[in-house]
Amino acid sequence: MNKDSRPFASLAFLWPALAAETASQFASTMAREFVNFAVGRDSATEIPEPQWTTRNKVALELTAVRLRDFSSGAQCAKTLVCAPFALHGATIVDFAPDHSLVAALQAEGIDRIFVTDWRSATADMRLWSIDDYLSSLNVLIDELGAPLDLIGLCQGGWMALIYAARFPTKVRKLVLAGAPIDIAAGKSRVSTLAANTPTTIFRELVNLGDGRMLGHHILKCWTPEFDREQIQQLLEPQAEPGSASFDRLERRFHDWYAWTVDLPGTYYLQVVEQLFKENRLAAGSFVALGRRIDVSRLRCPVFLLAASEDDTVAPEQVFAMERLVDVHTCAITKSTAPCGHLGLFMGRKVLGGVWRDIARWLN
């Protein structure tokens, strides 16, 4: 098994649905039964929100996001990390000592670092769209002052790319790590599931959350448990399995993984339908903030990072960026890390290797 890929074991109940030739063949009532079976009865367990590792402060707080300021110096260039807004919290970028992307960048002299700490969607936010989140991102960047360097991770990667293409003068350099850009360029478990699952399933999951896609419902559709060996392969810690230090790190990972964010139903369905099912971003038909997004309008250097063993975002889906841009005005640098998806952002050796290279590239 790949180092941090997780089989969709909990989705075995979906296979009869996936046999349908079209989503219209799968009745809404049947979809509701399948969804209720998969999700089961909600648990009332309260899971504490993961804590940040590196000292920071909230520089700005909006309805959808907190702007975390990790600045440690007076360097003029600012770097904004656009964390994923999909399932887990933004602490993926600052998980633990030796497993912090923020700390890895700081170690190479990137001393004005900011992070998008996306907030879990409340019931009042159920109708928020991708445009609403891009607007929030635009407020943060205007607050910091453009142009700046933008790092997009996983689902935060397509958001960062859309933003940079929509506002090309506001981004100096762009890093896309494990970001699903062209879904048709390769296959992963996530893209295959999105393509083959009838839309009614996703809509019923949103209905079950009263207009939101609840994080713990998403988690139940994945296999939520990582065993010790998989955590060791993912994090590549210095501590040996069975040691007290490793036990603490293992508990920290389980606690981090169990805490999830809720997504607005409108936003979630747009991501599934427009980006994953219809692949509009790569096709050049995605519209954001009133404009069609043309990736070839990018005028900044781009660094592409993929994981060789990524079963969530295939490397081809990341590196397809090369054919979408104008190579005469947008220089591409790319690298492949020997890890799985989460290892890109948490793995000790990856953070101490390729991310140090990216920091020097930003400088």
C-alpha cells in the first residue's frame, strides 16, 4: 500500500450505485438510503481542535478565515500559504516539531509567513460559494499588500491557481503542491470516485447536513484509522515506533486526523461538479468572480510539487500545468517527492528536503 493512501473501504456500499450508467438512473430515494447507511448515527463525541506548533498571532479575522501571522523578521517579501479547505484544519502546515511546513520555510529565511486558517462553516454559511472564498482570499492579500508569494496546498492549490489567474498582478511567485489541476491528466482514488459516483449521492450528503457537508460525514466515507506503521511511513520521524516520543506523535496525529471542518454545501458541490466531474479549470471554462479563468494569463514563475506515491492527487494532475501555461511568460519548475499525499506537508524528510529547495526558490 502507498505510504499514506487510504482505500475507500467505507464506500463499498456505493458499488451498486456506481454501476448506474448515469446519475439520473440512481433515484434520489435510493441515494438517501445508501448515504444513511454509510454515515450511520452521528456521534456526540467532542473532539478538541488541534493546536498550532509555531508561535503566531491572528492578524485579521473574517467570517470564513483567520489570517495567521508567523512572521519572525522584517523581510520585505510576504508569503501566504493557502491551506486546504476540504476536510482537516489548516494545522496540516504546522503539525508538530520537525513536521511543520511553516518551520521548514522559516529555517531557509522565509521570515514573513502567513497562513489561511479556514474556519468551519456554520449553518448560516451553507450557501457560500467558491466565489465567496476567493473574495475572502482577496481581502487577505489586499491586507498584506500585493504582489506576494502564494503557496497552494492540495485543495488550496486550485484555489491559489484560480486566484493567481484571476489577479495575475497580485502574485509574484506561485507554488502548487499536491494540487488537483487537470483531473483528466491522471487517475487517483479521489478523482475516480468523483467521476463515478452519481451527483445525487453528494447532494444527499449535503442534505443530511442541512445544507452543509459535515466533516465527520466525509471522514466516515474514508477509512479513518491509520496504523502505527503507516503513520511512521507518513511522518518519517526520528523517534522509533514503540518509544515514548513516537507514542506522543502517534496520538497527536490521530487527534489531528479526527478533527474536521464543515463545508458549505454550495461550495462543496461546486468543487465536486465543476472542478472534479467537469474539469472546468483545465478546460478553460471555469468562471470565478465574473471572469473566465484562463491559466495561460499567468505571468509569474510557478513551482510544481507532486508526491510519487500520491493516491489522492496523481502527479500527472499536478504537472499538467506545464501545458496550460504560456511557457514564454510563465517559467515552470517542478519536483517529485518520494512520499504519499499527506507526506508532502507533514513528512520530516520531505520538509527538510524539497521544501527547503522551494524556500530558496522563493528567495
